[in-house]
Amino acid sequence: MFMRAATSPVTPLKYVVGIDIAKDTFVACFGHIDTSQHLSFGKETTFANTLAGFTALLVWTAKQQRVAAPQWFVVEATGVYYEELAYFLASNGQALSVLLPNKVKHFAQSTEQKSKTDQLDARLLCRLGLERALPAWQPPTPALRQLRVLSRERQSLTQQAVRLKAQRHA
């Protein structure tokens, strides 16, 4: 596959921001596909996994766009770390796909990429978004969000009770 430099004079069809997220930070890779079907990627940038980092991400992506074209964010469902960013992007009217790790893993296996770093993972997610039409993520209702929080809390308390019973028995 031919990859053109980010200064391509051809009009972009869509922009994609691939995001590899962790507990404290996330790495974003901005890319676009043009009318010649060439993929272009910019330099990956790291942001804090906080509200300030989310806002900085939106400012950064706005600066990357040369012309108006649809923009899409692609993030892997990594534990609970992606959730606040996903809710933030959805509340700001951004198109977003949240992908299951096994789907990303299978896509990665179909590429020639052998290394695994946060920057390469962000670029891989960007490429996936550029090459495929992905389903849009819909945020759960507030009731479902609350149920998810309560369910996680119950699971945590149950695990803690098992540990304490085993500790007391020993």
C-alpha cells in the first residue's frame, strides 16, 4: 500500500482520529483518505486522559483539518478508560466508533505491522477507520450507565468478600 505524505494536494474524503487509550494518557493519530484512495497520517500526539486533555484533542484535530470533510474518531474499548472520552466526544457531537479489542486484533493481524507501541496502535486504529465503514457508537442511557456502575461495584465487593473469607480462614 502506498502512503502519501500529509501534504497531499488531493481533497480528503474523510478524516479519522485513531486513539489508543490508557489510564492516565492517550495517543491520537490524525489521518485522512483522499479521492485517490491514498492514506495519509500525521504525527501522533499524546494527551492527558482528563477533561483538559479531551478539550485539547478537539482543538488539535480542528487545527489538523485543511478543508471541510467528515471527521470520525476510533477508539478501542480498553477497560473503563475509554468511557469518559467517548461520552465527552458524543456530547460534543463528534462521530465515534468504539471497537472491541478482538476486532482490532484481527485487523492488526491482517496488516504487516509486527511491533506494538501506543503510537503504532493509534495509527492502526486510524487506518482501520480510514479503510472501513465502522458502526457509530451510541452512548447508553443514564439508567444503563448507573446500572453498569452499580454492577461493577457489586462485583468488586463480591471479590473483596471472597478474599477476606479466604484470609480469615487461613
